[in-house]
Amino acid sequence: MERVRAYAKSPRFECVLARIDDEPVGLALGYALPENARWWAGLTTPVDPELIREDGTRTFGLTELMTHPDWQGHGIAHRLHDELLYKRPEQRASLTVRSDNRTARQAYDKWGWWQMGKIKPFPDSPHYDALILDLTRK
């Protein structure tokens, strides 16, 4: 909840909640990356500096996408993903996913995301795949 409160203060924060029979079963949220965002700190893959340039309007950071375990495999995450991202004004979206999370990686690959590098956002964190989705191809 602490992270969600911090994200909610960010520019162009948005959250989408899935409910079934009035019970929450999933959630997706994120925000527009600000100019000089810390988002790309910890990249361990060399990338073109233009790829990580942020101006406050270019990239939407997808920070959370989750479905209750009882409802996984029913397409809820995909619907949350699309609902959150479909009308975004940014050119692209970015997210990080654990490199060993094969299920999530397969879904993101299927939904059009591509890997731009590897990232270790904190010294004690695992490596993640940094992914990008072109939002201009809607």
C-alpha cells in the first residue's frame, strides 16, 4: 500500500480494478514517467540514451498488474492491461518483470511487448527484463 500511495501522487496516475460479484479480483496501475525518471536506474544492458530519455509525457510506467490466484487464467490480467493502456496519451509503456517469470513473459510477448534490456533497480533486487510497448499502434 505504501508504494500505491506514492504512485498515486505521480503525474497522470491511473488505476483499474476488476471486480466479480462485487469482489476485487485484479488490479493494474501506473503513471507517466517524469522528466529524468529514476525508472531506468540500474540498467545493466547498454542502450541508446535516446531510448531512456523521458520528458514527462513520453512513457507510461506500468507498475502493477495482478490477478487474484483464484481468477488467474481467465483473461482478467489481459483485460486490465488493455483497459489501462488503450487510451493512454503516451507514445509507449514500460514495465519490468522478473527474468524467471516465464508465464508473465509469455503473456507480455503475446501482447506486443519487447525487451529493451535488463535492469537491477536496487542492489539487493533480482534482475528484471525491461520491456516496452508501442502505444501508437492501437
